Amino acid sequence: MTRKMIDDDTFQMSNADLKEEQHNLKERATILETVVSQGEAKERIMQQFREEVRRFAELQIDDEEALR
């Protein structure tokens, strides 16, 4: 616009479009961050579960009464 290659109306429309796109991208980024965070939390829970299963699998208990 400073070089007079586009007029003020065109600049304003383009600027408005870019602001809207920027807003939409920020919203999308927030959603994706939430999804990633939830996925990481689920992965931590699964890892803890695997660890518990591993510990039970490694138990060597010969006495049947102890299992009750």
C-alpha cells in the first residue's frame, strides 16, 4: 500500500481476511494443543498400567494361599 500498488479498500479487505485466518489458526492451535495434552496424559496412564502388569507378571508366588 505504501508503494501505491493496491488501493486502501483492497488493503483493508486483505488485512481483514488475514486477521480472520490468523484467529482461526490460533483457535486450531489451541484445540490441537489440548488434543496432544490429552494424548500424553493417556499415554502416561497406559505406561503406568503396563508397569503394574509387568510387576504382577514378575511375581513368583508358590503358595496358593498367598494369592487369595
